[in-house]
Amino acid sequence: MSIEKSYDQWSSQYDTNKNRTRDMDHLVTKKILQNLEFKSVLELGCGTGKNTKWLQTRTSKILAVDFSEEMLKLAKNKINNPEVIFYKADITKPWNWTEENFELITCNLILEHIEDLRFIFNQTFAKLESGGYFFISELHPFKQYVGSKARFDSENGEVELETFTHHISEFLDAAQSAGFQLHKFNEYFDEEEGKPPRILSLLFEKP
């Protein structure tokens, strides 16, 4: 099953099933971005709008994109704001679906499904205002090393999505190649001791 179809199927339970990665990602996003100033946001992989709801309280305009039609339907039903535009887009192809530049671009829990990080970083750099930020929150590669990946239970059994493991050095190399400067780097852990970090967050700035 394609990643797009998998997320379409996952959408009906995405907000309600037990998912510590989803929940921690939401907390991390608010913690890292709460003290930044930004008027326009491009949200990559908005999903059901779990982070969009908070972002709309911090900015005057959001373009929220995802490639799952079913995820977008849920997000649109959740958020009734004319300044939040939802759009179906495949970010692994040229970003000709917007001519705007943004002060903040966010990317949450989707890069594990994308093989070519450099393409994403280059497209992001081109769509950011000077002085703008690129925020990434992803499943930590250390969790992937021990077998964690995006999966959910369906009527026909467990569905395991196709993923790619990106080492921390890959994120940093792709950012440097695109022209970004690293502003903040954080790792977030579950409460259990002796476990690898669950979330990797990176905040880059366009000079």
C-alpha cells in the first residue's frame, strides 16, 4: 500500500489511538516555537490539523499542506478560519503550488517517509523569507535503529508504512548544503529510563 493510501486509512483513528510520538511532537512544537515571532507559516504534513490548531493562534496566515485527502478532510472540519488554507500537495515534487515566501516553515513526522532530504531543504530555503525559520520535529533516528516506525492497526492487521532512516548528520549536511544555519537542536525522551530519545527537533534559520 502506498504511503498516501496508508495515511488515508489511518486518518479515522489518527487523533484517537495511543500514539506517544504524535503527542510528544505536539508538545515539542509548542515548546520550541512559542517564543518566536512569525506572521506567515507554511505547514508541511499538516495531517489532521493537530499542530495547525495551535499555529493559528500564533500567526495571521497559514498554508497547510498534506498529500492525504482524508487527513485534510479532518483538518478542514476541525479548523474554521479563513486565514488557514489547506491544500493537497506532494512535497517531493517541485513546490510550484505556491508563489509566496513564509516566515516559518514547519515539518512534523513526515521526513521518515521521504528519501531525498536535500530536495526538501532546498525547496524550503527557496520559500523562506530572509531571517525565517525552518522547524523540524521527527521520530528520532535512534528510535528507528531499534525498530520503531510509523504503523497502525487496521481491520486486516497491522499496517507498517515505508520509511527511511536519516541519521542526524544527514539532516545537518542537507541544511548546510541548502544554506541554513542551525539555531537550535534538541532531543526528547520518554519518562522511562534507559530508552533512546523519541523526538528529534531541529530549528534552522535562513540568513
